[in-house]
Amino acid sequence: MSDISENTSNEVRNVFFVSDETGLTAESYGKCLLAQFPNIEFETVTLSFIDTPEKVEDARDQINAVSAKSKYQPLIFSTLVQDESQYILESCDGYVISLFHGFIGAMENFFGMESSRKGVSRITISDTTYQRRLDAIDYSLTHDDGVRLINMKKLM
């Protein structure tokens, strides 16, 4: 039995997915976790390609602005790879959950070596499903609503 009461209010909780790549991993994992709280309404924002300290500072400022206007502290799911970027993000006025740093240290211990600390799109993964999914999204964004008709014959 838990002492945590159910949130039955109609107030929306703000959630950010912050990534140095597309944000798909942060979104997928974060939304899976959020689904465990069906009585809470969430408003989500994905901040993709946050791959420099300056961009992380801008993301932090955006999160802080939302936090200042909200009754509740925002929740942030991060897949930032670089320690410096993660530290900057953790200085925001939200509750940060690192989906990368929470596991990589244990894996480094298990394998007995340091990781490369590279983003997922920069490494080779034997399962190409993830890369095909990213390619499909990129194609959709590039050719949305017939804006660019180049390569349309490939669809037919």
C-alpha cells in the first residue's frame, strides 16, 4: 500500500523531452513511463538537437519560464550524452530524469570499460529498425503535404 495519493485534479503537468538528437528515444521512454499515471494530464514539449552548451542553456531558460508560470515543477526526461550538457540541464527549475546517465555508469562497470559517450545515431546498431524509423520520419518531414515533390516516384 502506498501513501501517495492519486492526482484527480484537472491541472496539467508540464513535461519536457530533451535530446541531443531527434528526441525519439526520450519521447518513447518518457511517454511509456507517463502512461503509468493515467489520472494526470500532461502537456509535453520535445526539445531536439540540443547539442551545444548554448542550446542547453536556452532549453534550461525555456523550462524555467514554464516553471515560473506553473503551480507544479516541470518533469524533464533527458537523453543528453555529454556530462557538461546534463549538468547545465540539471540546474533548471524542474525535476530532471536522465535516461542515459542512469544506466551508462552501471554498463561501464559491467563491461569493465568506459563508453564512447556518442549519440545513438552516430553508432552502429545491429538492429536497423531504429534507423529506418528515423529515415521515415525525416522523409515525412521533408516531403510533408507535397511541399517537395522530388523522389515522389519512389512512393509509387
